[in-house]
Amino acid sequence: MVTRITHAWVKISEEGKLLISLECPDNTAEYSRVKLESPLVNTMGWSVEDFEHRAEELEQYMTETLYDRDKFEEALHCMIDNHDASLGINWDTVDYWLSYLCIKDVKEE
């Protein structure tokens, strides 16, 4: 039997479960809803605050700031847009984008 799905919704519940709602017409031409829950799905997010946190860790023993905070948002977007899905994103990825886009220029005197 094949059922035509007319609407689908996906969201994460407060408990962190993936909720999928499918709306499909049944034999009486009314709509029935099927909800599927998966406790095995979890999401991970990265933010500008992660760049700030990592920059603070790396600058901990420095006398000056190494990174331009105004570039953190751009670095976040570049990291997400250019990541290798087979490797994912981790702190090494954040470090790469910090040094690639956010490091301050060092002026020679």
C-alpha cells in the first residue's frame, strides 16, 4: 500500500528527540497524523561564542589579543559552508578558521 503524504514537519523536542509528523489522507478523506520519535538523534551547534571561547584559551598567556573578534561571525559561516561532511567540525576546525581568517595583522616596526 502506498500512502500520499501531504505535509511533513520536523523539529527537536525539549528532551532532544527528533519529532517527525507526517500528515496523510486516510480512506475517509480525513487527515491522520503519524508521529515518529527518535531518541538516538542529537544535534550539535557551533556559534560565535565558541570562537570567542577558543580564542581566549589560545590567548591565555599572551600580552596582546591575537584575533580580530569582528571576524568571528564570518569565520563561523565559512567553517560551516566549507566543512568536510565526512570529518565533521571539531575544535581543530575552529582553530583553523581562527588562524585563517581572524588572526590580527602583525606590523613590523
